Amino acid sequence: MPEPDADDPRSTFGANLRAARERAGLTQEALGHRADFHPTEVNRIERGRRNPGLLTIVKLAKALGIPASDLLVGL
């Protein structure tokens, strides 16, 4: 499966998630544990391979201690 292009909102969301995770000093594994996701799922979302639903976005934001809107910047 080819990587989504830069205009794909999944890529923008993934980049926002990765940046927030790194600012929090978390690994994909640690974020996955906090949000109750497998680290592979976090990786797929960060790479724009998954289209996360609203509940997933909220769980990730809560695990990062940020508003969900922070993950949607630029969309």
C-alpha cells in the first residue's frame, strides 16, 4: 500500500499525533499503553495508514493530556 500523500488529512493527523507524542516524551508503546491501543496501531495512525474515528482521537488526546482539537490542527 503506498504512503498517503501530504494533502491527505490522515497524514496531517498522524504528524500532529507524532509531534504531540514526542513533546510528551512518550514512545509509541507508552502512548499505546496509556490509550489502550497496540503500539502497531499507534504507528499506523502516525504514518497515515489508518483513519481514526472520534473515540480513537479522544482516547489518544486524553492519553497525551491535550485537547483533541490539538490533533486536528491543519485539517
